[in-house]
Amino acid sequence: WVLTTYTLAPQLATVLENRAIAPGHHRLRLLAPDCARQSRPGQFIHVKVTGGTTPLLRRPISIALAYPSTGEIALLVREAGAGTQYLCSLRVGDRADLMGPLGQGFPVIPAGSRLLLAGGGIGVAPLLAAAQEATAHGTEVTACVGARRKELLVGVEELEGLGARVLPATDDGSRGYAGPVTGLVQHELSTGRYRLLFGCGPVGMLCALQELARRHTADTYLSLEQYMACGVGACLGCAVKAADAGGYLKVCRDGPVFAAGRVVLEGLPGGGGCVG
């Protein structure tokens, strides 16, 4: 595990690309050299989402890909509210006020491991960075990617471009496995080939991954996304219940990535990848 350090000073990033990739979903490419150089898979940025004062709070957005050599980062953003609608409206050349990278990311992958990824909807975003690092070091990666229907599958093109084996799942059966993505994950874990699982997605999906991790004794790490105010651990806006001692953990500072058995997920709102 890598305890990550991060920068709190705001940075101005330049929008290099804003491309619609699915209904209500955009891929943004930003020039943010400091962020690109410092980020770890699973970290996020906290972005100002207005030119004025409304909406007041920044929005946490997962860093999907980072390119230190060019100083670029990529984000996958779903239009979920006024904040993310603002981000999806940015044009090439616009500036984005961001803080980060923030939070604790995924652990370093042991040499010789096989990595299984499980992403639901926009929750695939932080898993792209994990796949990017893993494949760069020769790790075999299989990514199970789910959505309600085929038009809403995101991240598949990027994962395939990184060399990952991609297994899609759709609730309506319009592409790949017919049913929740956790069905694919269960099948892959049952082969005994994987002892390391990274996941991000809706809370119900993450609860299912917790159970699969216990059943198959896989080391599992989950990326949580909660509504945040400060983004740096100064408030309690994103607290989740700890599984051991009955205390609380802050998603922004102690996470967003947690070992699966470290947090209580039942009753939490929200999905994965970003908050509107």
C-alpha cells in the first residue's frame, strides 16, 4: 500500500478536449502537469464547477488516466447535476480550477499478480488508471465493465487500448453478459486465477463485491465516491462507518480507496466515479 501525499493548492488546468462518449457522458482531457506527475491510480481531483459562486462546492472527479510525460490527465464525467453539467459544457481552451490529486489510491500491484477490475457505470473511471499502471508493468488485467444498456458502457475503448481483456455486461442483455457485472466477476473469481480485485461503482454493486471477496478470499479494494464539501478531511461530509472499532473514516482523506473489509457500505447513497 502507498500512503499518498497530495497538493492542496488550487491549479488552473486547460481543457484540451471535451468529447461526448455516451449519452450524458463526456471524456475531458486537461493540461495539468503537476497533477499528472503526482497522481496515483484511484486518486481524484476537486474541481470548481462555476465561474461565480453557485454551485458553491467543488466536485470530486476521479482521475481516469494520467500522462506525466505530456502533463495531461483524462476524466470521465457523467452529467448528474448542475456541477457535472458545467464540466461537460467546458470548451477547448477553457480553464478549470482544480485541487489535487487528493486521497489515497489503489495499492501497488505485487509482481506476478493478475488483476481483476470491476466497474459499474461511471465507476470504471478510476479503474482505467489502475489498468494503465498495471499493464505498463506487464501485469495481466481483466476488466468486467457493466452498464444498464450497451449505449451507456464507458471506458471499454480505453481499457482495450491499454491491453486489458474486457468483459462487458448489460442489465438488458444488449451487449455481453446479460445481468449485473457482479455475475461476470463471480465467474472470473471462480476460476481461481485472480487473488486481487479492484472495484468501483454503485453501492449495491460494491456490497456484492465485498461478499464475493469473502467467498473467494481475494484481496479486494473498493473506490467509494461520496458527496464531499472540503475534499481534504476537514469536515465530516463524506464520513463512512468503519468496520472495526465502530468509528468513522473520511472518504476524501482516508480513501476513496479502502480494503473491502474496512468499511460498512450498507445504507450509503451514491454511485461511483463522480458526484454531480
